[in-house]
Amino acid sequence: MKKTIVTTFALLSILNFTLKAEENRETVTDSTAVKHLNLSEVQVNASRVNAKMKDLPQKVDVISRRVIEASPAADMAGLLKASSSVDIQQYPGVNAGIGIRGFSASTSSKYAVILINGKPAGTKNIATIDLNNVERVEILKGPFSAQYGSAAMGGVVNIVTKESTGDIAGAVDLQYGSFQTSKANMNVGGALSDVFDFDFAYSYYNQAKDYKVGDHNFYDEDYAKTILDVSTYGERMENSQLLKQNFDARLGIKLSENWKINYNASYFLADDVEAPGTFWHIYGMNKKDLDKFSTGMDVLGQIGNHKLTISPFYSKENSDFFSKDMDANYYQSSENVFKNYGFLINDAIAIGKHTFALGIDNNTEKYESTLWGNSGDEAAPYLPNYSHSATGIFGQIHFKLFNDKLNASVGTRFDQIAFKINENQFLNAKSKTENYSVLTENIGLKYDLGLGLAAHASWGNAFLAPDAYQVAGSFSTIYATTKGNPNLDPEKSNTFDLGFAYKDFKKGINFDLTYFQTHHKDKIVTESIDPDGTPYNGDEYNTYMNANKADMNGLEVVASYDFGALSDYDYSLRVYLNYTHLFDATVETKSGNEYLESQMKYVRDNTASFGIEFDNLKGFTTRLNGRYIGHRYEDNWITTWAKTPINFKGADVRPDLLNESVLRHPVSYVFDYSANYTFKEKYSVGITISNLLDENYTEKDGYNMPGRAVIAKIGYRF
């Protein structure tokens, strides 16, 4: 924490010095070479009202294509963790979730809505989203249920894909490096005629050798070893190999000057992905097959001052899991199918400088699962089949008042939700149907104080419907039994934020300080039940309950300075910091007649990305990026689930913590470095070093992440 504060003050001192030195500068040339540096002018697609980033009262981060290309990330999870102050929980084996502003980073991404071009991404797993065809990523922080319905409590991530309309051009690159990792990326796009344009992208990723866990800790290694355990340092994560491929295609049809259709399709395929079941293989060394097909259409048109979007979508995601029997032979143990379909209609009406967006949003999710034993007989699944359908009608107004000094945004949404659980004899689950409606609102204000200064504030409420797993799920392992609670209520939240910003692209300065506060009612938490009060006699189980309340408050700092502004952007040399600090994150539960307050689990107290990047705007780029992963409280699964010591290679795991039910996980610092040089405007060579300092760290207890990895790259543009 102290290091982060010092870094913040040092950066602010640089900004203040440069501001004074630059008071009399001339206007920066707005050349094509530097336009991609000025993200405040980017139109944020996820805003519904086609507003520019600089005009939105809500907190928005944008990750540009320039940053994506410089990142060593292989998927959306890797990009977000290194390029924004969001929290990512990632497992080996293509599985990751996101948390924003203190909401836990569940791998089901319950508290964040994931969109691709404004439509549902068709997956809760951001590790299945490839980067090859991504133009930029928009991260909206705060409650957005008034625009996107259930789950938008922490925020929204909207992924904007490429739309090439000029001359046909493309690129191909080949990469190879640590853990026998090979990568290949290809993309091409452009106009086929005055009517048709297209994009096509393909990516291949193969990690043919188990990765090696990091061997050091940058900060407080003695404490880190008590949690991570000495047995993990510098060792191989057995059963961590994977192979995945991704295809993306778009066909654009220009119907007239004001009307166009974009048809999109994507296919993700990953077979025989290895799942280690923690470093110590507590849950076995298994495999899984993943495949996902998504398709959708955007009908874009303009009639007078009406800008219309009609977008139907469909996706299907299959997850097949394979376990080992007593003879170490694989058998299919489960099959899960997730379908997501619906449509979006949005009309953005321009009235002078103001915009009014009105629309309807229909979204259905269906989940089907089947479980088998090693004999091939069908068994009880983790949860019954279910469907969740929501139809929302929303309105959003964006005003520009007082000579454009005040930007105001007001919105509301009414959702009608139908929730159905199918009967399942194995789970003793009865068919159940629920219908309910929810009204959500938001409001935001941003006022230009002059000289680049602005004040902004926003408020919004949000909700999250419990899923079938929490309501009617039931499964048992050798460690514990988990049962759903049919009486769960939806979670509800209210969030307020207030901040000040100073932005001046001509001077190279971008700074924003935002305080946020969230009150959470009926938060769904886990609880251990022991009916007769006798420990570990077989009748105890875990279930879900609504907490009385939960509260979070914190501070976000976004700061950067580009030294290139000193030379009229002949180059870019930018230092940056994106930091989220939680002052408090507590949950209050009722036990008998008493209310007990405790620290919220699975929530990071600090998350940050920071670093320095250089671009000579003539073909050479280099970037050193750091990621700060703060403490978080997490159940000690050895005590909570296994209930007996875990022995690995003759020694007990975490022997001094066997009686601790909750652990405070250590701080980690993860640094990445990249450099790329393009010559003759066509050829490129580059190198990336992930986890430069070989940090041993986890994002989920027991699942240590890869250590240092070096990847070399060659590329060709045409």
C-alpha cells in the first residue's frame, strides 16, 4: 500500500511540473500518427447514446488496439488483468472471470455483463474470448442495470471487433517460446466492392508442455510461502497443457447511403484441455473439450435524426469434461450446454446536441447438464436444467447544457423476468417457475470547470437474480455436500460515485480521481449447515443464503503523462497508473438473534496496472507493464472442504494453517515486457516476456499461475 501511495504522489508531481512548463504551448498537430493516442475522442459503443468517452459522466476505461498488440496476453482475461484495475480470477485450463469495484471475480462473471459489439458475448468465461479480431475494449465501471439488466452491478465490458471498409489489407504473425508454446494469428479485411466489405481472423495457440510455476515473490516472500506453500516454487504445474483455435468472420452489406447490415460469426474450439485440479491435484488430473459458436446481425440505419440498430443474436457453448477411472483411463463424466439468444432494438434520437436512446432488449439463457459415473450410468448433475428469460424496455437521455459545459445522463429500465427450473429426479428437484419484474434507474452529471478540469458524479441501482445452481443445485464430493436454497431473494445494490478529472491531450496529461460507495442488500453468500451440531458425521452441508447487507467503498485513480507532448508528439513516451483501492468491504449476516459483521471474502483490497510505454510512431514500440494484485480473504479449502491434511510428496501442505478457516492471501507483483519493431512498413519482429520477475502467485487458491515465459514473434502485413 505504501509503495502504491508513493508511486501515485510521484506521478502527480510529474504532472504538476509538466503542467507549469506547458502553459504556453501551441496546438498539437492532429495527424493520423497521433490520433490513436487520444482516447477521449473515442465514441463509446456501450453507452447506448453514441457519446464520446470525454462526455460520459460514468467511469470508463478504453483499451486500444495499440495496447492489445503490445500485450503478451493470449485472451481477454490476460488483457484485462494487465491493462485495467479490474480483478481477474483465472484457473489453468481456459477458465476465468472478472470482478469490478469490489464485486468478486467469479468465473461465472455474475457481477459484470460481457458484451461483444453491444450484444451478449454468449459465454461467462472470458478466457474463451480471443484478441485477434478485437479493435478495442470498453470497460464501464459502476451499476448499469438501467441499460443492461441483471448482473451489471459492478460494470460492463464491451468488446468492439474490427470493421474494415478500406482497401483489402491484413497481417499474419508466428510466435514460439517457453513451455513449447506456438502461436499463429491471421487477419484480413476490407472492401470487396461498393456494396460488400468483410473481416476474417484466425488464431491458433498450443502450449505443448506443462508450464512452470514462478520461483520468487517480489514482496514479503516469507508470508507468501505460508499460503502458497514451499512445495510449489519453481515446480511444474502438471496437467496444464492446452490447444485452442478461434475463427471470426464478418460480412458487411451496404444497402444504401444510410443503411448497412453486418453479419458476424465466430467459433472457438479447444479439445483435450488439461485441468490440474489444484497444484496438488486434489480434484484429479482431468481434461475437457470446449467449443462455442456465436452468430449475430446488426442492421444499422438512419432515418432523419433517428439512428437505428436492430441486432438479433444466438450462441451455443458446449463443455465436456473427462475424468479418470481407477485404471487411469478417461471417461466422459459430464456434458454442459449453454445457449444464449435474443435481440436488441435501439433508437438513438438526436435532438440538437442532445440524444435520447429508447429500446427493447430480449435475452434468454438456457443451461443443460448431464453427469455420468465411471460405469457409464447417468448420475445426479450439479444443477437441474434451467432457463432464464428477460425482456427489458429502456430509455437513456444524454443532455449537453450550458454551452456544452454540463453533460447529464438519465436512464431507466423495466425488466420482466421469467425463471424456470426443470424437474430432475436425481436431484429430487421439482419443476419451478418464477416471474418477477424489476425497475432500475441511473443518473450521471459531468461539469466542465474550465482549463481541462471537470467534476463528475453518478448514481445507479442494480440487481442480480439467483441462478438455478444456488436455488436448486445439489451435489456431493468426497469432501462436502452442497445444496441450493429455494427461498433465495435477488441481490440488490445502490452505488454512488464522485470524482474530479484533469485531461489535456495537448499537454499529455490524463488524471481522474473517483470515490465510490456501494450498499448491497440480500447479497448471496455461502453458509455451512450442521443439523445436529456434531462435526463431520456426514449430515453437514453447504448452502446459500441472503446476507442482511454488505457495503463497499473505495477510490479509483487513473493517471498518465505522455512526454511526447513536449515535442508535438513526434513520439509517445507515456507513464501510467490505473489503481483501485477498497477502504472497506464488509458483509453482515444474521446468526440467531445476532448480526455478525465480517470482511467480504473473494474481494481484492487493491488492484492496479502501471508502467511505461514508448512508441516512436515510426515502427518501434516497447512497453513495461506491472500488475499489483492485493490481499483478499478466501476460504482455506484444506480445512473447509478436505477437513484433513493434504500430503504432497511426503510433506503436509500448509501445515501451520490447518486450523485456519479463512486465509488472507498475499500481495503479488507481476511484470510483463514487450518490444516490437516494424520495418519497410510490412515486416515485424518482436519479443514478449510474461511474468518478467518469475513471480509465484495465484488468482484462485491452489491454482498457481505460469512463471516467466519468453515468446519471440515475426510478422508480415499486406
